[in-house]
Amino acid sequence: MTSEHPPEDVTDATAAADHAEDGGPGDETIQIEAILVDLGVPDELIDAMPAEVASTIARLATEKQDADDAKLRALADFRNFQRRSIENEARARRDGLASMVRALMPAIDHFDLALQSAATATSVEQLAQGVQMVREEIGRSLESNGVVVIAAAAGDEFEPGRHEALGMMPPGQSPEDAAAGSVAVTVSPGFAIGELVLRPAKVMLVPEAREG
């Protein structure tokens, strides 16, 4: 015997179809209304709002939310980049210091040997020899790390930035053929890494010739 009532799912489907044909809200309309509700727009205003206005407001709200999300992602990426940069800088500084210390270790060993031999040195020459070996080892250590010595020979042109003038040599103590204002003698060498001057060479200059 056939039932007089159609199955429940058929009834629901028919009702949904009839609702759509009657101009009921579709999925897009429901989404727009949900966005407006999230924005705090009252229900009565939503009902009275033209469809185009509601669609525009919903679109702008969605675009703003997308922009805010993109901004947060960019900010998070920047913070991660900043953190990695700080970590890389600290690691580079540590590695550079470690390289310098490793290069100086042989010089420290030579210092220890010089100190041990100082107690048994039979002459000043032997002691000076040990100190000279240490000095040469330090020079090699600096050179292996890209450090170059800044020095100036007598008569060389004075270079501001690479040379630091301590004063003028007393008259009669400068090289005879050296021009006034040129380097007379290097008191202590300078050091540089490439174009970076760590310390300028300290020099004395040739004074102006006195007339008469």
C-alpha cells in the first residue's frame, strides 16, 4: 500500500527549491548577511539595505580583513628575519673572535717558552731573541687574519687618516733630503684591515726649514 505522504528528504528538497524560486536568500546572500552581522549592523538595517550596498560593504570588510591578515603575516616574517639577523651577527662575531684567538695561540705558546728560557738565559741577546720570536709570531697571526701593518719610511708623504702626527722632529735630526711636512720617523706602526684603519701609524714630521 502506497503512503500518502512523500519521504521527509523529498519534502525538504522540494521546500528548498520552492524557497529559491520564490527569491529566498542564496548562499552568497547568507554570507553577506553573516559579514554584516559580524560588523555589528542591526538586523533591521540589514533587511532594509539594498543588495548592492550590502554586497559592497561585505566586500570592503573582507578586503580589509585580508589586508589585516597580510599585515600580521608580514610583521611575523619581519620579526623572524630580525631574530635570525641578530643570531647570525652574534655567530659571526663569535666566529671572528675565535679565529683571532686561534691565530694568537702559537704566539702565547712562544711567550711561555720565552718566559721559561728567561730564567736560564746567559745573555741579553738570548732573551731578546726569544722576544723577537714572539713578536714575529704575533705578526704572522695578525697577517693570517687580514691585518696589515701601516708604516712609513723617512721622507714618505704624510697621509691623514693612516698617519697620526705626534709633532715635529728637532732641527737637524730629520733626513736632509726629506721635504718639510713629510714623515721623519715612525714612532709606532699602525694597523688596518682592508680600508678600515684600526690604528694610524704614529709619526714625527720633518719641520719647515729655518731661514738664515
